[in-house]
Amino acid sequence: MSTYREIFRNAEFRNLWVSSALGNASSTMTSLTLALMVDAATGSALLAALVMFGPSLAQVLGASTLMSAADTARPRRVLTALATLSTAAVAAQAALDLTAGMRLLLALLVAYGLSIGGGVRWGLLNEVVDEDQFILGRSAMNLSVGAMQIAGFGIAGLLLQALSPATVLWMATACSALSIPVLRFGLHDRAPRRRARTSLGETWRGNRRLLGQTRTRPLLLALSLPNGLIVGCEALFVPYAGPRAGWLLAAGAAGMMTGDLVVGRFLNPSGRRTAGRWLRYLLAFPFLGFAFDLPIGVLAALVAVGSSGYSASLSQQEVLVELTPADLRGQVLGLESALRMTAFGIFAILAGTLADLTAPAPSITAFAAASLLVSLVLTRPLAKVMRPGGRIVSPHGDSAAEEGLQAVRPTRGSDRRRSAPAGG
């Protein structure tokens, strides 16, 4: 079994990881700062949730129009351009005195452009590391998300009590700017995985192929709906706790990071699938504690425990990759990411609306219960696609599954293309 030390010996993986960590630190600091600014200006739970998670809705537009770029464009070029765009956008938020509506509009416009970043990054990861290291690499990337969310939410929460929001946004700009040279000079200039134009038609052709596979639909639903409902809970942390929301958000990031570490590093494929069956329920259950008037420290502990359940996604993503042809793996991972992020935005808006009509605490409880119910409903469809033994099965029987895997599992040589040196 590969280790984190082994994959971090790969210089290109290190640079991909560092650039992702810097981008995530910037985005978490920015989202918390903007949410607190909008909440203070408007007093609306809906608008606070919308500015923090609403940009996720732009992901579905990107998946519908731009996602073919995940496999048809040069990864280094795209990721460098997206990092530059993100840096400029955060700088604008820091420098300009914008209304809440303008801040949200700017965030949505930038999120649309950034929507292809997940597909490009995850598709590139599949080439940077060996095939049997993909889940470990994905786990390590998720750890960077968790670590930077802890730092971003925690530090931003503290800084906002002593510094102006504009100053914190300038710090977020600096983090984003640092990722640009790491991407430009730290990644190989790889060729696209398939020869086609980056276009609306090409994106839809790929999406139709991916969504037409009945075996992948339960995976896409399981990766989007239960997780999205819990993000709806997290979207209400600012209205619920005010400045102390940073502690709840940091606790959630710590739980997510711990789950990814244990599941990605210490479990084999069979163990990941066994653990995933129970982690889906653990994700939602602790959030029911918001039904009670508990101290913020106790709630933070419950959020940390529940957020470890996000690691159930690792085994689901592992199967999703195995069921997808090599020339569409960037697009399927981008599509999955876009659907998940879209669910995040939709449920954040619905949670904010419910909280404006009632209160944050009962709204969090309701969304946690809904997530638990959806996970129960998806149990049987998921069992038809994957089982703990580590072998993928099809709803049409074992023979169909074996035949499908032979069709999508190319040799490693055909899955890679020659690349130029990192600086070229």
C-alpha cells in the first residue's frame, strides 16, 4: 500500500497540492469575510448563506458549457489562468466599496469561470500519480482542503475581530496570488487527454455519455444530495453563532480532514467501501444536536464528528473513476464536482430561506434529518453498484460488470501522454 510520503516525493504532485492549499485558504477566508459583511449589512440569513455558498450554483452552468475543457485543454494553462482570475476577483472585493448585491454578483461571475477547475485538477491528478495511488492522492488533496479551511476559517474569524474586512480580503488575495507561480513553474505542460474543441457541443456529448450510464447515477446522487443537505446546515453557522461561526466551520474542516486521513491512508478498497456504508449516516446524525441549546464547544465537537462522514465520498469517487473511460475521467470528476457544488448552493439557499422564516437552529435540525433520510433511501441503489468485497457489480449482473470494466480500464501507457518539462 502506498503512503503519503511516497506520493509527496513526486515534485509535480507537491506543487499541485500546494497550489490547491493556497487557493482553498484564500477562498475560505474570502467566503467567511463576505458572509459576515453581508450578514452585518442586511441581517438576512438567506443573503449570508447565498454569498457564502451561492457561487456553488455557478458550477452547474460550468458543467453544462465549459467542462469539456477538463479533457480537451492543456491543464497547466487552464489552472494558471483560473488562479489569476481568482486573485483579481478577491482583490476587487478588497479594494472596492460594493453593495451586498454587487459582491454576490461578482462572486457568481468568477465562480462560473472557476467551475472547470475541479475537473481539470482531478483529471490531472489521475496522470500525475500512479493508478493505484489515485485515492491516496485524492485523500491528500482533501486534507489540504480541510487543513486550509481550519486555518482560513479559524484565522479569519480571529482576524475579523481585530482587523477590517478589507484587510482580511487583501490577505486572501496574497494567498491566491502565491498559487500562480507554483502552477506555472511547478507543473508539466501536458497535452489534452482527447483531441476535440472545448465547446458547448463537446461538453454536452461527454455529459450525455456519462449521465447515460445507469451504474454511475446512484454514485452521483450519493455524492451530491446527502452532502449538500449538510452544507445547508453549515450555511447557517454564521446566522446561528455570529463571529463564533468560525469555530464551527473550523471544527467541520477538522472532522472532514480526519475522516479523509483515516479512510484514504489506512483502509484498502474493501475497507473503504465497508466504512462508507456507515459514514454516510454518521455525516448527518450529530447535526441533530442543534435541536438542543448546547454550548458552542459541544456543538463544535458534534460538527467535527459528523463532518468525518464526508470521507464516505472517497470510495464512491473510486468506483466512479473505475467505471469511466480514460478519455472522460477529467470530465466525469468535474461533472461530479459541479453537481456536488450545485447541490451545496441550492441547499444553502433553501436553508437560509427556511431560517429566515423560522430560526437557524430548527432549520439545521431539519436539514440534518433530511440528509439522514436521503442516505437511507440510497442504500439499496448503492448496494447494486458496489459492495464491500472491493469488486464493482452491475445492476445487470456480474458478467455485465466485468465486461464494462474491461471496456473502461485501459493500459497505463494509453492513459498517459508525453509531457514537456515543467518550465516549458
